[in-house]
Amino acid sequence: MDRNQNISDLEARFQSLSAAEGLRLIAELFPGKVVFSTSLGQEDQVITQLIASHKLPIQIFSLDTGRLFPETLDLLSRTEAKYRTRIQVYYPTTSSVESLVSQIGINGFYESVENRKSCCFVRKVEPLKRALAGNEIWITGLRAEQSANRSDMKRIEWDASNEIIKYNPLMDWTYDQMIAYINENKIPYNSLHDQGFISIGCAPCTRAILPGEDARAGRWWWEDSKKECGLHAR
């Protein structure tokens, strides 16, 4: 059976499962080969709570780009304390950051899309590849509602750029459903969300959104291109 058929079979099998049921099953099917990447966003906080509360054998990791908001790092600490777990943190390599800054400047990502994507690659994409190496399943907090680029993503799909199966347990969750779950389960979240920051990334590249704006409008707001950093390239 080829890879595409295997993934189609997995997608069909997981279609009717809740997020909690799906996480439990994926950990059983791929023991020791399942990792979850958290950016500490609201979606990711939901998944962290599900993994921790059900004591699932899934490694949680995060990427510290070196340009995160202090509020994000504070949330990382509070999350570890609440769930009594350690989130493995990956950093960009020093030599790569030094080379990048020497070429484009400390804030050169504002000058062109190419520069910004180079910064995202060094600070996020390359560390992600190290974190995913040797694993078979990559769990993410993607939701179809987040952006047009994600609206046609499936719950389970092949990520060609990282050569790994990606599992998106919250793909069909609405924003209201997510917020209700966070409130009901007293899940810690980034205080910036209460200040109009919906999608939170690096501090220099994120702003609060205005009423009626798309949730991703606050990311790389000076660009007209698709609001993606390369972690979830299609």
C-alpha cells in the first residue's frame, strides 16, 4: 500500500474522532514517534491541556526564535508549572542568526518578503526540522478557520517539506468553540490575547488587529503576501 493510501485510510479513521480520542489513538499507533509543536497560541494551549490531562506519551516542544514577546515566554513557564511537564525548547543556531543579521540587519525583515522569509527560515523552519527529525507524526494546532491558506487542509495529511505525517486535531474547531473550551478548563493563555492580539508570533512581526480584521492580519502586516512563515508550507 502506498503512502497516499495509508494517509487516506488514517484520515478516514480519524474523521469521526474527537481531538482527545484522536490524540490518544495517534500515540498508540506510533509509539515514541509523535511530537507536538506549540507556539503557545490558544489552539496549542488546548492541545497541551489534552495531552497533559490524559497523560499521553507525546513529546511537546516549542521554538524560541529569540524575538518572542516576554508575555509568550511567561506563558511557557506558567504552562509547564500548571501541567507539571517540561516543554522542550529549540533555538536557532547562533552562527545562522549571526550570518543573517550581518546580511540583512537586525530588522531587515521589514525591507522585503525575501528578507522576512530568510529570517523565518533561520529562526523557525530550521529549528523545526531538527525537532521533527526521527519522528513520524507532527501534531499541530492548525484550524481551517484561521486563514484562507488553511481552509482546505485536512485533519491528517503528508507534509512534503518535512517528510512527516501532520495531524491537525482541531482542524474543524471554531474560534468560539476553542474559547469556550479554554474558559471551561481554566487553560492559561497569553495575556496579549486580551489586548487584541489574536495570532501571536515574534514581537517585531505581530500587532493587535482592528475590529473586523482577519485573525492573521496582525502578522507581517506590512506585506500583501500570504501570511505564512514557512512552517506549514503547502
